[in-house]
Amino acid sequence: QVQLVESGGGLVQPGGSLRLSCAASGSIFSIYFMDWYRQAPGKQRDLVATITFGGSTNYVDSVKGRFTISRDNAKNTVYLQMNSLKPEDTAVYYCGARRPTIPTPQYWGQGTQVTVSS
């Protein structure tokens, strides 16, 4: 029903920046909250950031002040701007579409790898 495609991952040095993109298959932002999650090897998939219908945002403490979630409604695209990257940020990053009454997304992208290493 909903397709999400992530892009923008890659290898970056500590302190560097990346911008991830999540392109949705349609105009879904009036139905779903949009989340960014990440999952490091051997670890659970954790919520990183959320943007609501009205554009309010929330972040996990570990990325607060460094990451910014945003969206372009006309392009049906959600972004995650990541600055001051740390090795601990290394993970596969996933975009998710979530009904606000549900704690986890109903739809997921396939993920994009972010590696922070010197």
C-alpha cells in the first residue's frame, strides 16, 4: 500500500554530515507520522526521530541537537539531516510510516547504511 525508499547513506568521518532521504509513494503525511529508526549490528531497531502531521518533531536524546527531521510535502519526501556524526551513529537507517495510535511503523523502507569511521 505504501512504499518507502531511503537514500543518502554512506561512509563519513566523525564530525561529518549526511542527509538521508525517504521518498514515499504518495501523499501520506496527512495519514501517518513519519519516523526515522536505526539498527546497529546485533542491536534492536531504535527510534531516532519523528515528525507529525503538523510538523512537530521529536528526537532521541543521543541525537538531539545534531539531527534534524524534516519533510517536503510537495515531493512526498522526508529527510534526516545528520551533523556532527559519531561512530556510535553507525547503523542501518530506516524510514517508517506510522499511524499515530500505533507505537511502531506499519510500513518500512529497506534501509540505508550509515557508517561513521575514521
